[in-house]
Amino acid sequence: MMRAASILALVALTSTAMAQDSTIPFPEPLPTPDFELPEATSHTLSNGLEVRIVENHEVPLWGARLVIRGGTGLDPMDKAGLASVAVDMMDDGAGDLSSSDISRRVKRLGSSLSTSAGLDSSTVSAGGILRNMDETLGIMAKVVTQPTFPEDEWSILQSRRVANANAKLEDPDTVGREAFYKQLYAGTYQGSVTTAETYGAISLDDMKAFHAAQFRPDNALLLVGGDIDPATALPILEKHFGSWTVDGEATVIAAPEPAMVEESVMYFIDKPGAAQSVIRLGGFIGTRMDDDYYDLHIGNAAFGGAFTARVNMNLREDKGYTYGARCRAWYPEGPGVWFCSTSVRTDATGASLDEIKMEITDVLGDRPIDTDEVAYNVSSEVNGFPGQYETVSTVLSEHADIWIHGLPSDWQGRYLPGVQAVTVDSANAALAARLVPEHIVWTVVGDREAVYSDLEAFGLPIIELDRQGNPIQGN
């Protein structure tokens, strides 16, 4: 405890000093660590299911991840949440096993089993100690291929989802995030919002149809990693997944083609009495395959991505408006999105908007990213990269991402050379190309009575939304 307290005190002292004296130089870059990227071997089961195996013999653990193309992006707008609940229900009963049977057996084996649906994919994951891999994979295979979708379990889950949909309307962070994407994507699937009504419209037949259409060996990738080798793992995988066959064809999800805004605009959602205002702003950028991908990554790290980045040091360390502010790039199917998000004191809403706008203007104008900022953030990325591969789960996630988004097979190996090649000029050029003020959408959730005059002074057209992101008539 004393050691932790000392570290926290040192961090606080360092942060305060940096805030008081902006001339303090960045620390010298550390030496580049020796690191060998874990490689995957590719295999195919008798039914055509693709398998990739990543060996890591440091500890006697294993992990598996079955990834399916297709997730919440396939939801009908009036049944938003369908993929999420369908995949959530898969481990609530499978084959001859009830929900409690699955839970009890997995716990007895010291294993884990989970299901999840993202925007572009769905996943069933398992893992645990090596000696129980065979039995755990047998349970996982039943969940993947034989979910029963029990009505009583759906009744419980549906009630919970409806309650959560209503409760999130009181959460400014969620309201602001969903409103931002709903306006940015303007009617495409990535801007859909789950509500009590959409969850109420979903039936068990809808879930069964989603599973039948998407969960199929020709639409899946099975990733296995840990203290294993192909000779040991493949017979077990064949035993549990090799006989999996289905009819028909999977639904193919089409990447959205949203239009970039031509004129910057402010969207506002009233939250009476809010002690903080939630601010989110951003716009579309390119893809991970663009030539300036790594340049933008480092440029943004210096501008808003890292703790030491300009936006956070301004709003948090210098002004004390917020506990933190970050800018990130997100790359789903279709164009990527660059965004900044923060929650600030209500009385600092207008000043925070002005400071963020000033930081954008400065980095694109008279105060571009400098040599020290690039060197520090390149070093940080290079030295932090090996740590991402300490767990089986992260390794499998990386390979799943490559497969889902059709990235080159050597994508992971490109990272360090790509980051190390970034220069001051290339980082600033990427920021100038991607951070176009006229194409930025701004959203604020806050107390109208307290902040609206500040929003008007900001100078952008203001469109008021309700808490589900719909324009309020008459505004």
C-alpha cells in the first residue's frame, strides 16, 4: 500500500509540474525492446472450417475464439439489438444442456465461456487450464451449433434489456455517444440505437433465423492459442467441430457509405440539472490501409490520444475542467471515425469547447506537432507493443480483427516498422488531411439553462435532439 501511495504521489507531482511548466521536455526514448511476434499456423477441418493456431508455452493455459462475420450491423432498424440478444442467448441452453448445466460444468472445469456480438462480427470464446480443454471445447461446440433459445431465459433477458434501454436515457455519456453516431452515420446501420421498443419487437424466431443464417462453418474462423500445438489441438477441434454443417448461405453485410458533413454543426441534448456536460466531436477519416495510417496514429497520440497529449494536458492539467479528455480513431467496416470525448464541469462547457477548437486550429496552423512529441509517442508505442501480446485473448483478438476486416496476413508485423517510419512532417500532414474543421460534428449533453448561451456563442448552427438522438420538432 505504501509503495502504491508513493507512486500515486509521484504521478500527481509530475502531472502538476508539467501543468505548471509546459517547457519541461519529454523523457528520452527507451531502447527498442527485443520482441518476436507470435505467429499463427493455418489449418482446415474436414467441413471446411478455417482454423488458426497460435502457440505460447509460457503457462499451461489455452484459449479459443470462434468468430462469425455478421453482428449488430445486420439488425433491422426496428429490431436493433437482435444480434446482441441472439448471441447472448446462445449459452442459455444448448443441445441437452440448460443454462445452469452450462454454467455449472464450465465452473467445475475451471474454464470460461462467453458470447458477444459486435458491429461487424459475433464471437463465442472459451479458455482455461490445459487438461480440461477437450471437455470445455465440447460444451463450446454445443453452444455454437445447437443453441435452444429457451423462452423462459428470453423473458428474463428481454426484461433486463428493456430496463437497460430505459435506464441509459438517464446516462449522459451513453446518450451523447449514441446521438453522435446516429447523426454522423445518418440512417445507416452504424447509427442505429436500441430502445425499449426495438427489444420488445424481437422474437425467438428472429434469433433462431439470425443464428441459422450466420453461424455456419463457411462464415467462421476458429482461433486457438496457448500451451498447445497443431498435432494436439487439431484432433480435438475436428472431434467437436468437424461434423458441423448447415444449409443455405450467410447474409453478407455491406459496408455503409455515409456522407461526410459539408458544414460543421452542433447537436445538443438537454439534461436538466447535470453537473457535467458531455462533449463529443469528430468526423470520418480513411481506413487502416491508407498510406498515412501510422502517421495519423502518432499525430493523434500527440494531439489527443495519450495522457500527455495536448487536449488532455490543456483541459485536465492546466484548466482543471475535466478528469480526462481523449481523441481516438475507430475503424469499423467502411470509413474510420476520428473523435474526441470528455465530460467537463457545467460552468466550463463554453470554455472547454473553445479550448478544443483552439487546439485543433493550432495543430493545423501555427503550432504543429513537434519533434519531441513525435519521438516520445513513437517510443511509447514501440515499447508498449510487446505487452499487448502477453495474454492469449489479446493475440486471438488481433487475428480475429485481421480476418474480419480483410487486412493483410502480415498486418501485425507491419506495425512497428510503420510507427518507426513516422516523421514530424508526415504526422502533421496526416492531421491536416484528416482533421478538417468544416467536416467535424459536435455534440453536447448538458443542462440547457446553464450552457445554451455558451453554445450559441460558439458560433455553430445548433440542432436540439431528444435523448434517443431524434431532432426535436420546432428547433
